[in-house]
Amino acid sequence: MPVIAILALMVGLGQVMNVGASSAIIVLDHAFAKNYSWTGNGHIILINRTSTFTQDDQVIYAYVKATFYSANLTWNWYDPSGDLVRSNSYTTDCVASPCDELQSLWISYGVATSPGLWRLDFLDGGSLIYSDYFWMTTVTSQYNYWNFTVVRSFPPQVNGSLRVVIHPSNLTWSHYRIYMPYAFNVTARDYSTKQPLEVTTSHDSLILVDLGGPRSAGYSFVLKFNLPYLLQDLGAGNYAFTWREYPWERFNDIHSIPETFTLNFPTRVSLLDVVGYNSLDLTYNETVRSGVSLDFATQLETQPVGWTILYRDLSGVPNVSPLSSGPSGLNSGVLLPILPLTVGNLSVWSAVMSVFLLTASELVSPIYSRSGYGVLINRKRLRLAALLLVAIFMITITYQLTIQNVIIQH
């Protein structure tokens, strides 16, 4: 009977210890919480114990109560896609069992921008003791709709607008803040009522929009502004429109923000290239309206994103008419002796070769005449034909250069 009791005790103890792969630690309790406090004897009391967190929370506390002598503990935090976000390892002793251990993960540590089911692995000596899970839910949604219109490339004039749609959970927003060092002449209007909203611009380019109080249906407003320097003149009628956007421009706004962009260019603009920045995949649509229009979407998260649009706009080249049939690479003040490629429907190069052939025929005609083959060429007419062709070429070239010079100067 004592043997059976001892065996039963050993089996029961084995079941209690079978929390994970390690037998050096016995977990009595584990949980997540939004806050905690300490007791007089050094133990932890959890406050707001939960497995669901939102973007309005500040920190996630992971708690475990266990009995052990000495342990090498590791806490691994994994996001919903299974990527390891944070890992912390340390060695600790438990003098008076059970002992409480606590770890924290701040919401701003990439958690708010990754809603879904998160996992925490608790290990001792590299062996998994248990896995615990919590949900990160989105309570505040924001959408940004950017629209840029290139009025002219030279001198640069770009008008921009940003429509912001926000649905906060607590309905206590009174202001919207954004850092816009690239903008001036900023105004704001309510999207639905078209009523103007008060805009304050600080010396460090902080834009503050007064929303006028909480709204149950959220907020939707439009910021309009001008861009002074995002357009770069690359010369020869080529331009680059570069945009960079950083999460810190939202001033601690840790929500992932879907964004769409629409770019409108002047008439007769031709696109050269569209380049994304920092792994931004630009899936864009190009349409032709009054000018060329470009549409694409992305999402602002924890890393900066941006793009560059390269395009050609001959109407932006100083002192060059966009209707000119001259070369697109012609700059003001630079005269290039461009030969006409055609005279009527006749290729210049074919005509030049004709001149050479006729001249060569005239030179070799005496040889053929003396050899007895009876080849007779009227050299006088041949000279006149050659000189006539040369005169036509010279007159055409002079006319082309004169016209080109008039276009450049006007």
C-alpha cells in the first residue's frame, strides 16, 4: 500500500510538472494585463487582466507565477505573421517559492500597427514551457487621400490637397496634428459642410487643425496647400517629383494609415519612370484626361515611404515652345546645328550619297571614254545637277537653323 501511494504521488507530481518540456520549473499561473501593483511581500497583483488590447492601450504586461530553484528564462513575442518582434533572456533565482515574473511590451513597439493574434513563448533553458496569446484590435481608423496637381513645371507650381477621414473610438478628438515642412498657404475645410476650419501653423511647420469638438460619425476634412520645393528641374525638359513621408510626421500617431495618391500633370507631359522608396511597391494606373494622371495606393506604417515620378514637360523648358518640333533636349541659349533629316520625302543621307555618286561618275567618266567602252557622260550637266543639289541642301539647312534660332529666342 505505501508503494502504491508513493507511485501515485510520483505520477501526480509528473502531471503537475508537465507544463512544458522542462522539469526545472512548475508554472502555477500566467496571464496578460494592462496594469499591475506590488504587494507587501513582493508579489504581483494584476490589474485589468485580459487577453485583448487596443491601440489606445499603452503597454502589455505578461505575468507568470511559478516554483523553481534557478532558471534561465526567455520571453519571445511574435506578431500575427509569426515574426519575432522582441526577445528577452535572463537568469533568476527563486528564494521563496512561488515567485512572480513580469515582462512588458509597449504598444508603440510596432504592436499597434500589427492588429491580430499575437503569441508569447515562455522558455526555460531554451525549452518551451508554455505559449500564450493576446489580440491586438484596431479601434481607430484613418484614411488619407492625397491629390497633387502640377500646374506648371517651370517656374514650379504644385497645388496639393489631403483629405483625412478619422473614426476614433473615444470621440474626444479636438485637434488634428501633422508635420508639413513641405507646405505653405495651408487651409482646411470640413468635407461635408464645406465650412472652414481653423488652422494654426507653428514656427517648426507643425499644422494644427481645430476639429471643433467630438463627433459620433468621425471626422472628415480637407487640407489644401502649395508645395515650394518637391519638384526638381533635371534640365532638358525633364523633371522629378519626389515625395517622402515619415510616421513621425503624425506626431506619435501609431495607427497604420492606408493612403491613396493622385497626381495630375500638364498637357503633353510624358512619363519616364515611377520609382518606389523603401520597398514601396507602386502599383499604379495611368489615365489621360486633360493631361496625364497617375493613381496608386500604399500604407504608412513604422517606416518611411515615398516615391519619385520622372517626367518630361517641354512646356516647362524656358523659352522653348511646347509646339516646337525641335529636339526635346534643347536648352535655352544653346544653339545646336541640327541637320534636317528629310527634304520633302527624300532622305538627306540618300541625297548626299547621290551627290557623291554623281561626282564620282564625273571623275571616272574620262577613263571609261578612253577605254573604248563608249561611255559618254555630259559632265557639264552633271556639274549643274550636283551644284543644284548642294544649293538645295544649303538653303534647307539655313532655313531650318534660322527657324530654330527664332524659336529659341522667343
